[in-house]
Amino acid sequence: MREFMTGNHAVAHAVKLCRTPLIAAYPITPQTPIYEKLSEWEASGELKGIMMRTESEHSAMASCIAASLTGVRTFTATSSQGLALMHEMLHFAAGCRTPVVMANVNRLLAAPWGFWADQLDSLSQRDTGWIQFYCENGQEALDTVIQSYKIAEQVYLPAMLSLEAFFVSHFMEVVDLPEQEQVDRFLPPLDLLHKFDIDKPGFFVPVVSSELYRKYKHMAQGSMDSAKEIATRVDQEFKKEFGRGYGIVEPFMVDDAETVMVTAGSITSTARVAVRALREEGHRIGLLKLRLFRPFPVEALQQALRGKKKIAVIDRNISLGGGGIFCQELRAALVHSSDHPLIYSYIAGIGGTDVTPEVIQKIAMDAMNRFEPFDQPIWVMED
Amino acid sequence: MEIKCDFSSEFVIPISYGSTEVIETGKWGFQKPETAFMTARCQEACPAGINIPQFLYLANEGKPDEALLTILKENPFPGICGRVCFHPCEADCNRADYDESVSIHAMERYVSHAASNHLPDLKPMWNKDSKKVAIVGAGPAGLSCAYFLALTGHQVTIFEAKKEPGGVMRWGIPEYRLPKSVLKREIQRIFHLPIEIKTGIQVGKALSFDELKRYDAVFLSPGAGLSVPLSIEGEDLKWILRGGDFLERINSRDKAILGKETIVIGGGNTAMDVARSVLRLGSKVTVAYRRTRGEMPAIQDEIVEAEEEGARFEFLIQPIKIGLLKNKRLAVKFQRMKLSGLDQSNRPKAIPIKGKFLTLETDHLITAVGERVDLSWIPQDLIKNGLIDVNPFHKIFSGGDAVDQPRTIVTAISSGKRAAISIDLRLRGESLDKVFSKIKVGNKGSVSMEDYILGRNEGEWSEPKSIISYQQINTLYFEHSKRMEMRKLDRNKALRSFSEVNMGFTSDEAKISASRCFSCGTCNYCYNCYFFCPEGVILLDPLHQTKTVDLEHCKGCGTCAKVCPRYVVLMKELS
């Protein structure tokens, strides 16, 4: 069924379709419409589940972890400050190997205050052991919620999908709402192996020795690695069932490109427009969309960028003193490449500043005219 | 913990099926909770040193028999004191600083009745050095001394001048305050112990003082039975009665007929008892006192009840002459007085207003201006200022109204107890001062018999406990409430006979009253420490009155000490 709705509502629909019985959340702009929509459905009975209105995001995540360990599918949504507040619990969720799914609306982090799109909030949590997806539009956000449950519930690691503030969360577009039967077919009920058992009560995650801790972390790393393959497989299954697939990376006009831009999130859709325009002008420019960020799809990227000598990564984030995060990770993935590509780091869209096709064209032109290595991030700011 | 290395295995996270008790978190703390029992202010104020928090706790638990036993350890007359005591305990009750004091007085009375067995299992201890002690006077002091000496295993003989024991309790207090049936039952309790009494024996007549000295120890408690005269003209007229004699007749159920109006001279308890008895005999009464209401030495309750029953009061007048009128009525001439300065006892002094007089007519006049001791049979060296004053190194002891102390029943009981302990110590050749400093209950003169016997059995006495102040009570855990007052007999009905006026508590009223007690300084198993302990290391057993703290797991957070409403838990730093 096709409907016109915001990215936030698309996410809410996906949660309902996945028959999630326990949602624990705290409202924060620009995530609030997700929270409100689910609340509305809970009150009307349309959502057959419980919404826990916790006193903070930290408590929300704590509640999700505990609820998940009872063997039920859980969900939460947050943004920026809220995500930062639950940082400790993000580590805990991964450590408890709970398949919690979270939608994060990428919003800039204070200080100073603001509400607009910036990817630093979710990227700051890249070390917490969560699977991370970056969604280009509302449809993809909806679909990624469904896929995330299937992946997380096989890998036993929590998954978060990010959608940018306002550009995706509040923009309305035509969205294809899957049928309930389709989702039921695609997503089997959760069967958590390590759940609370009142017949055999135990103390979950007690103090362990150093060696044991290392063992559990090693096991988790193995699971996280397998998520690359599992995410690819799930996406293929999804395509089979719903007619739409995304891959974990998506090359666009890369085959014969001399310069490839790498983007994530909504900038990707603008970049598609810019790349087409540049191609019309005769430039051999391509685009690589980065969808899965954790686990970082090293092999897929190495394969997609084989032979490419010039890469321009666009980061809507800045790790002060470290540069754009997508660029950092990509440089590390390609460090052994025999192509020795020049990888340039472009910082655009910080704080929700608009990244127009012109901005992207500017970036492309700048990259195409560089021939020497340049380590520093290049800030793109209108004069 | 079962671990498998394969990441797709069943156990991806550690799950412990053991107990976290193996982690001795107690080692992390630098302080531990200690139970610190303290003495409540009411206990200190009670001349008998009754463990009031304990008896109220037991009453609240629906255990009146045990509550009674608690009182009997320190006071053999709860049924009497619960009726006639001036209850200094209530004046010092910590709860009074919060809202209103606990109804301790009425609770003592309630317990003495609610107990199913008023002759509980009080046995004399076995005393290999049992000695013979003579007691003169079977009033509250003498009977108490006998009681405590008998419990200590000594052989007691009481010599009582009158036909029946009881002293002022029997002959002085009218039945509307203390029914004879109650008195009889309370005294029966004394003689349940092996105590010998010889009534109708007056020392100095049937028995010489020297014969008393043949006993190993002697306790003199003859009371103050002689009425002080007015020493004014006309005092010997037949329509003028002495208050003490009048009350004795009332208490013997003798017929006493009074005219329409009576004047009572005096402001003490005797005056109030006389006035209220007069009302019951159908006569109007005016109480004449030389100072004002604020200086009247009578118990406040008694003054209020006399007023409520219709006694009229005339203040600042003193009789100077009584004359007989032709119609056989009395004309009493009073000197008007005013207050000026202080007398020897620091009370306002009444001095005459020159030239100002008042004459009142009446049918009868009853004097109640004081009682003195009959010292005719007492050796001179034991007398000082009209009272008995014994040499502390002889084997003769004294107490009650005959010595220099406040004249109340409970003070008499206290002196009997102190004398019993003193006698026991003296007979064993032990130091009185040292022991008394250990068994004291607070600093107002009360001592604990229970502590005395405990120390006597163990061969040494422990240090006395400190007194708990209102500031140390955590009032957060108490809701404000009003104290319960006893129901009283309807006034009109009350004045037509000598039936008891106060009607005591019902069991519901008693429960409410007992539950208002803060239980200052005594654990009453409120379970606050247990509920708030974050580690769950506190175990309470009210049945066996024990509290244990699992020190292996107590981290010394101090929460239990903070939440104890009654300052029973204190944190002590570990060395």
C-alpha cells in the first residue's frame, strides 16, 4: 500500500509491522513523532504492545535490555543528546547480546544547541558494539527497521539505523507500506537463547575474570564480523519478498569513474543528482553509498573501489582533531590497497547546513583537480 | 558458569547460578551499625523507673500479661498508680514536643486490667544469705520495700498499726479515684510473696523500738498521718473536722453527714479529695487557699476534676478565726493575702493585706493544711526537722512520706525500692554508691530493680544508659495524632456516689494510645532498618527480641542508622 508520510512515521509503521511488544522511549526533537505515533497506536490498541515512558533515555535503553532478555522484541528511538545519555547502556546492550533495534534521528550535539542534521551523534557511538545503518530516505528507514530485526536476532547484537533530522525524519514522501503477512513471512518470532528463565534463575552478566571477559568479547567480535554476510543475505531475502533491496554498499556509476565520491544518508540522494549532472558535462565521476557502517564493510568497499585512484568522502560530521569519521574508516580499509588511492576528506552539512547539488559539484570539481595527497579535512562552507 | 567457545553456541553471555554472597562486601566498609539502647525521658521522669517504652510495646503487640510483668519489675502497684499517679512521665514525653504526649498513665491502668493474670509468676530468688528485715508501716513505701526485699529472697515482717494494710492508699484516697476492689487486688499481689504482716501492732506500744533492732535491718515508713492544725481560735468546735480523719471515715464507709455548705481549707491533694468527697455527700463546697491556683500543690488532674465537679475556689485568703453563729452555722473570718517574694522552698510567699478581711458562713469546715509524722515512738537521733532522717551507716532505713521527699505514691514506691536495694547491699557488705550509680535510670533519682538483680546475678553491673532527647528522634516516620483521653462517668451520675469516675481505655483505645509511643531509645521492631537496608543484611526476630546484622555483607552505608526513628542504631567506625 502506498502512502504519503514522513520518515519518522515510516519508522513507526515498521515497528508496528514487526509486532514489537515492548517499546521503551523518551521523547526528543526530532524523534518525537515516532514516539507519539506509537503512543497513539498503543492507546487505540492498534499497536499490540506496551510503551514504557521512562524518565530518561538511559532508563529507556536499560528497560529495552532487560525486556529483551525476557525474550521479547524491543524498540527504542532517540537522537543526539538522548543517544549520548544512553551511551553506557549501549555498551551494556551489546555486552548482553540483546537484539534491540533503535532508530536514531541524526541531530547535532550541543553545545551550542540546535536541532538540525549532523551524523556525529551516532558516529560517536561507533565503538559500542552496535550494528549501524545509515538510511537515505523514509522508505529505506522503514525497510531497514525490518531488516535490522532479522539481522540482530541472528547475530545477537543490537542494531541502530540512523535517519537525518528533518531531511529524512520530517520530509514527506510516498512510502510503500508492506502488508502484515509479508512482514510475518519475512520475520520469524524472536527466539532468544539466553533469556531469563524463572525455573532456572541466575544472575546475568556477573563479574568475570579478565580471561573470561576477553573470551566473551572475542565471541562478540566473531558475531559482529558475521553480520556483514548476514546483512547482505537478509537484504537479498528482503528484495525477494518486498521487491526492494539496498545492499550494504551501493555503487552508482562507479564502473568507469575516475573519481568516486562516498556518501552516507540523505546526501546520497542529492549526490545522485549531482553525479548525473557532472556526467552530462563529461566528467567521469561516480558515487558509492555507504549503508552499513558497523561492521565496517571492508571487503565490500575494497571490491567496489578496486582500481579507483581518487576518492572523495563527504562527511556530515567532524571528530575534532581526527577529521571526518567515514573518511577515517575508509582510509583504514584501503590502507593495503595496491591502488594507493588518494582519499580526500570533505566536511559538508555540519549542523544541518544544506548540501545542495551545487555543493556536491563543488566537492567533485575540487577532488578532480587534486593530484597530491592531502590529509586534512576540507571544510565546504559557502562564502 | 558453563562457557562454550563457539559464538553460535547457547551461552553467549555469562550467567551465574551461584550466589553473590561469596563476595564479602562487608570488608569494603569502614563503619558498622551498632545497637545502642538508651533510656527514654519518660523512664527517667518516672520515680519508679518503669521501662515505659517496653511495656507500651508489649501492650501494642497485644501482650498485656508481658506488659504487666514489665511494670511489676519496677512498680508493684500499676493498678493504683494508673489511677492516682501524677504522671511526671507524660510531662517529659518526647512525643509532647511533636504533638501530644502519650497516654502513659491511662495505659498503665489499662495493662493492669487487661492482663489475664494479675498475679504473675514472680518468684523470690534463692538467697543463701537470706536475712530478716522488719518494716514499720504497710503503706506504699513499706509494701514496696517488702515486695522488693521478698523478691531478693529476704524474710520480711511488716508491722502495721491499723487493722488493714494500705496506708494512704487505703485510708486517704476516696473510692471514686481508687476503688477498694482494685486496692485489694493490688495488695494481694504483695502477699502472694512470702511476706509476714502483723496488723494492729503499733511500734512504741505493742512493740518497742529496741525490739525492731533485733532484726538484721529495719525500714521505717510510718507515713505522715497526723493532720496539721490551723492553730486559730475556734478550731475545736465540733463542726470543724480534720481532713485526714474525714477521709479515713469516708474510706471506712462510715456515715458522714454534712450540712448544705462546707468550706475546705487547703490546696493539696488531701484538700481536693476532701472537696470532691464533700460534693458526693450532697454538700456545696468552697475551697479556700492562701495562695493562687498556680501555687496549689495538688495534682493538676485533681484540681481540674474538682473544678469540673462544681467545687468553688477562693484564693488568697487565710482563716484567722472561726466563730459559731446563733443558727449553729460557722462564721469564718479570713485574712486577705497577696503574693510577695519567695519563701524557703522558692515558691511565692503569701503575706496579709493589712486591714483587709473576708467572712464566709458555712455549715462545716474541714482542714487540709498538711500532714505531719507521728514521731512519738522514734528515737531522737533519727529525727530532723520533723521528719525521719537516718544515719546512712546504721541498719535502719526509712522512706515514704515520713522522710524528706515529695509526697506522692510513686515517690514512696521508689523510696521503698531504693531501701530494699540498700538493705540487700548493706547486708552483703557491698558499696551502695557504686552500685546505685550503675543501676540508675536517668539522673532524677530513679533506679532499676531489673538492672540491680541482673548485676547481682552476674557479679557486676554495667554502665547506665544515656537519656535520649527529642532531637534524636527521627519524626519523619510519624504522623501527627491526638492523644486519647479516658472516658469519664457522666458528671451528674458521678456526684451521686463514690463510683469510680475515670473509666479506663477500651482495647481499641489502648492500641491507638500504645502505638503513639515513639519507643525512644528502644527497638520496637518497626522494621525500618530492614526495609531500607540496600543489602538485605538485617535480620529481625521480635519473638526472641533479637536483631542481627550480617557483618560479612554489611558495607556500612549507614542507611539503617539514618532511618531508625528512635536512635537505636549508631554507626561505629572500625579501628
